[in-house]
Amino acid sequence: MYSVFFGLIRVMVFYAFYSATTDKVPLTYSQAVTYIWMGQAMFSMVPWNGDSEVQNLIRTGNVSYELLRPINLYNHWFSRAFALRTAPTILRAVPMFTIALFLLPKDYEMMFPPSLGALAGWIITTFGALVISCTITNIINIITLGSISGDGITRLFSAIVTLSSGMIVPLPLFPEWLKRILIILPFSGLLDIPSRFYTGHIPFNQLYIYLIFQIVWVILLYGLGRWLLNRKLKGIVVQGG
């Protein structure tokens, strides 16, 4: 219910903005409202934190047991991140979509996809967003290996990800100079791209462009994570235990 409450507050802010502005806005009001509800529904998928259990293993020194197991540590943590991002997102998104689509007043409700292409584009890019999220979650976990506590990196990533993904303000509403920077970062692939496909703001015939964008970032972030982990493990010092 907290998600619904804060979602309504944000919708009211945008309602006031759209009612008062006379300038041309990149998103229609319905698209902006849907963008907001999409962010509320997909909040658990956005990598604003790492895996708390992995970070606790690092803090206590019990990560040494993980290093003794005959497993690929990166892929093991990646699988954990996939579960961490998928299950809570489904449990949160289903009731959120139900409320936002059917139970809210007309000015505050979420729109349906305008076409089957929009729905398909959203589903495909949401899966891409999930994989990007898992690679970023792994990077947060790996960076924690270099510190006693992961609180600092978690708070830093929380601020960067929520702002740069469109969670606070939809990216199309940012100033043009800043928007040009944000849309090339991997964070735009987390919420902005799926949301704009869902609303029809991005036509389905451009799906291949944004899918390639997500795939490229997945490859780069996956490679970066593997490189960081290998480097950290060479000089790891276990605290505690």
C-alpha cells in the first residue's frame, strides 16, 4: 500500500504540472502517469542495492566458504541476483498493475498498451532490463569485497540508479543536454525503455535498436563484473570469520 500511496502522490504532482504547463511536453499525461506506475511496479527489479546475504557473507568473512566451493562464483551470484530481482518484482507488479489499471480514478489510472506491438516490446525489453539489473547487482556485490561494509556503495548506487533510470522523473522530461547523456547509460535500459515501449512512445519497429542497446550493455557489464571479481579475488583479505 505504501507503493500505491507514493505513486498517487507523484501522479498528483504530475497532474498539477501538466495542468499548468502550456509548453509542448515529450510525453502525454497518460504516458507520464503510466511511466510512474510502471516504476512503482518494477521497483524491486531496479538494482538500487546488492544482495544482502552475499554482502553479509563478505562482512562476516564467511565468503571464504564460497571461495572453497567448486563453483563459478560470478555465475552463482548472478543466479542469486536473477532470483532476487524476479520473484519480488512479480509479487509486487501483479497487484500494482491490478490497482493502477482497474481501481483508480480516470485521471490517476495507468493506460493499457495501445497495441500488441507495444505489449510485445515491453515484455522483451523488460527481460533485457532484468538481465542488466542482475549484472549491476553483481558489480555492487563484487565492489563490496574491497570494503568491510557495503553501505557506502549501496547508497551511492541507489541515488545514481533511481535518478538515471527514470524512477524519479521520466527521462524524456529531463533537459535536452542531460537527457542525451542519460539515454546512453545502461540505467535507461532498466525502466525508461520498457516503459516507453509499453506506452507506445517508442514504436515497435524500433525494437531491434533498443534490444541491441540492452544486449551491448549486458555484455559490457558482464565482462566488467567478471574482470572485477577476478581482480578482487587475487588480493582478497577476509575480515572476521
